[in-house]
Amino acid sequence: MNTEPQRRIIRLPEVSQRVGLGKTAIYERIKEHTFPAPIKLGRASGWIEEEVQKWVDEQIIATRGGH
């Protein structure tokens, strides 16, 4: 029995909607190493959902001083 959590890959439109940033802003942050990089899915790319959620959580902590 596999006890690993199920990982979900999400595509750019969903990433953009979740984080409130457009494509250009997301890719600028990836280049600056301040946003999770996508993984290749053949010719397409996608993000690991839990990495994107962790980034969102970190932004909340950073802007609210940990409260």
C-alpha cells in the first residue's frame, strides 16, 4: 500500500489564478529563483500543486509577519 500523498500537476492558467500573478510575472520570479519552477510534461510544462501552495503560504507569512 502506498502511503505517499497524491501529487497533482497544475498548468499555468490554474497557477496564475491561485497566485494572482500573470504569466510574465510568474516566469520572472522563476528566473529570480523566487517561485517554484515547472516540470516538463513532454512539450508542455506544469507545476507541482503542493510547491505552489507552499509558496502562497510563505507569501502570507512574509506579509503578515508570521501571524
